Amino acid sequence: MNLADLGKLTPARIKELLAAAELEQERRHCTKLVNFVEQAWHVIEPAEEYKHNWHIDVICEHLEAVTRGEIKNLLINVPPGTMKSILVSVMWPAWEWTQNPALRYFGASYDESLSIRDAMKCRDIITSEWYQRLWPSIAIRKDINQKLHYALTAGGFRMSSSVGGRGTGHHPDRKIIDDPHNVKKAESDAERVQALNWFDRTLSSRGASRGAATVVVMQRLHEKDLSGHIMEQADYKKDWVHLCLPMEYEGPQCRTPLDGDPRTEHGELLWPSLYPAKVVKTLATRLGEYGAAGQLQQRPSPAGGGILRTDHFQLWPAHTPLPDLEFVLQSYDTAFTDDESNDPTACTVWGIFTHKRRKCALLLDAWDEHISYPDLRPKLIDDWSARYGGVKDDPMHPARRADMLMIEEKASGIALIRDLRRTGIPVHTYNPGKASKELRAHLTAPVLEMDVIYVLESKKEPGKPITWARKLLKQCEQFPNGEHDDLVDSFTQAMIYLKDTNMLVLPEYEDDEPETADYSRKRSNPYAT
């Protein structure tokens, strides 16, 4: 159009051309995924201000490389609450469709509802006034518009399912696996293996004829979770790009041809404006050292070591009077057998007290013995009458009887529970459900790591625990690879009860997020996905 033609334009036509130019400029701005994320943010989080951070650029650059075909398989490990699902499962598909609305997606999480949540957010963006103003030709088919499956008029579609679930009969161009493991069940070998088998035997063949790309995004939960499984494969170094961004920098961890983690200083935080040092410390305390290593730092310890760190047991000085006890709990792990190849019956006794303004627990007794039911029942009744603590000849600091007797509600304990209750003893039953021994140890670890669990110091060997407490400490140190774990079972069930009843209180953090097992749920966090 020349100057003469411009002079013939009406004001209305000029306004129309300017509006079209503005739209085109806005579309071109969104050709970068990171810009699209910022512009689309208001659609899914209208009440929350968008907060940018460098890791968003890094993740978006890797997803763009998948779009260009430069990366075929991408593994992303990042902590929870860092926008991983929003970027990978919500924004990226909506952005890719602006370039190729014929793309087909399959998304799966450990729970189908999470896959649906992200698919619905993606659909909200596509149907929004903002998106339709810029890309009016992209529309959802009226006849295929469901939560689990919706399609575009241009041929693209999105299907949602759970890991191990249905929906993999269609062949996609993109396979997005977002959080394949439930935090609360990741210690279960059966749950974990089921996810790995589904990934290997079912998902791997889907989309092969279309050259489908695979993106796995998750926090680390176990040495043998899906990330660990991928890294153990022979083709890992050749076929996978691995972007790993821990909460605190510990050195290079990425396997990527693109720019990865730009941090250079040890301990440098991932997102200090949202997760400053104080918040990270609180999260790490609540997760425990083992959980924090995986979920925050993306380097889970081997299942055989470091769950119950015995260096966190504190010594109560041998020549210091015992503290006044506020509550006494007898915790039993029963086994009615004389066969010494099996675990014996075990008992630990715990006294709650206040020390330096903190609630603490002191190990008052610990024993295990292969004992049959006829001998065990009278022993427990006799132990119930025992008194613990106190200062001799000082009525102001009397010894205390147990307030509660706890027994795991399993086959060997049910009859004993019934018999003891008939005698008037207040028995509390503990039912771990499907929680494995290792999971119970992980739930106990944050309590132990607060350094509020005490054992008595030996008078004969200063600086060492009293002799009868050492067997418990040895079992904790060797767990879960030791020959026996009966005392560990007694210990963990006691600590879980004391934690759940707030007799031993973990630090609070009001912004903790729902996708991490032990986080507080006081307030929602827009970055929780």
C-alpha cells in the first residue's frame, strides 16, 4: 500500500488496520512460550499476580526444543510448587496448538483427577476471550468436549487418564507424564512397580507410529521411582534429556544440550522470592532429611540407608535428674512365637516432657523377647503397673504410671487387645493400613530430626547411650536391611501417634503445598502445581 492509497482510507478502516496490527504484534510476542505463559496467566489465576523466575525460562526453552523436534524424550525433576504442572501440562499444549492445532496429547498423573484438572485449565485457556481473540480459528468440537477427552476442529485432541489407567488406545504426538507417583505411596514397592510396568509395557508403544515425544515431569520420591527407572535404562544417555533443578544448588545435575541450571554458588536457592531460605528450611524440617533430599533436592537416598539417622537421638546426662513426665506411652509390637528366626515381641516406653520450651520424648524402657501368648499377657499386665521417672524421696517429683498402652492391630495382637481391655487397661490400637514399614519410618524421620528424642546416658560409659537402649539404636541404624526391626516398629508407631496427637509438634509453615505429603494445608498456593 502506497502513500496515495493511505490517503484514501477512512478513519474506520485505519482503526481496523491498527487493531489488526496490534493483534499480530501480540501473536508474535507469544511465539515464545515464556511470553505466552505470562500473557495467559490471568485466565487460570485471575486473582494472583504472575511472578517470573529464571527456572521458568529454562523449562520453557526445553519444551520449545521438544516442539521443534530437537528433544524426543525430556525428563524434568523440580520441587513441588514451582509451576511444573502449569508449564508442562497446561500452558505448553495450549501454546503448541497455536502453531499446530492437529497435535494429539495424552496426559497422565498418579490420580486421574489431577490429569483432568490440568486438561480443564488448558481448555479454559483455549476457550477464553483472550485466546480466541488472538487465535479465533482454534475451536473445540462440540461433539467431543468431555473432561477426559476433548478435540479441536482442526484434528488435535487431548486425552486424560491415570498412570496405569485407561485411555492409551489412541496414538498421540505428545505423552505427558506429570507426577506418576503418589507421595504417600511412593515407598510401596507394589505401587511403584505398577507405575513402572505401565510406563514400559503400555505407554512406550503408544504414538510410536507418529514419532511421539515423551515428557516426564516430577519430584523425586524414591531411588527406584520413574525418574530412577529411566536413568537406569541403557538408552538413557542417548535418548533422554534430563533437566534437574533442585531447591538448593549442589553442583551440576543436568544432562541437557541447552542451558540448564545457571546457578554457580553452593546453596543458592531456586526461587528465593517465593521460597526464601527460612521457608525452605521449614519445608526441609517438615519433610525430614530423607524426604527433603528427594522432593526438594531431587536426589533420593538409597532405600537402604539414612531413613532413621541415629545421630539425632539426644543423650540425657546420666547425672542429671530425670525430667517431670507429662505423659507416658507403652508401645508394643507383638509376635506370639518362640521361633527365634522371626521377629520377637518388642516394647518401647516413652515419656513426654518439656525441655528448653520444647516438647520432648525420653526413652524409658526398651526390650524385645521371643515369648508365647500365655507368658506375654501377664507380662504386659505387670508392666502396666510399673512407674517411670520421678525423684526418690521427693513428693514434688513423683514417678508416673503409663497413661496409655499401644498395640498394633494385627492378627497376633487382636486377641491380646481384647483380653487386656477386659482387665481395664486403656489399650490404644494402631492400624498402619497399607503403610509399609519404610513409609512409617519416613513419617517418623521428621520427628527424630527435630532433635527432641532422648535416650539415657550410660553412667559406666559416659558419652554413650545406656546399654539397654543400644539395640533400638542399632536397629534404627540398620533399617530396613537389618535382621530384625521389631523395636523400630514399636518406635515408629509411638512417634506417629505422638506426632498425630500434637504431643510432639513439627514446625508450621502456612504456605506449604498440598502435593507434598507432610505439608500444612492452611492456605492454597497458586504455584502448587
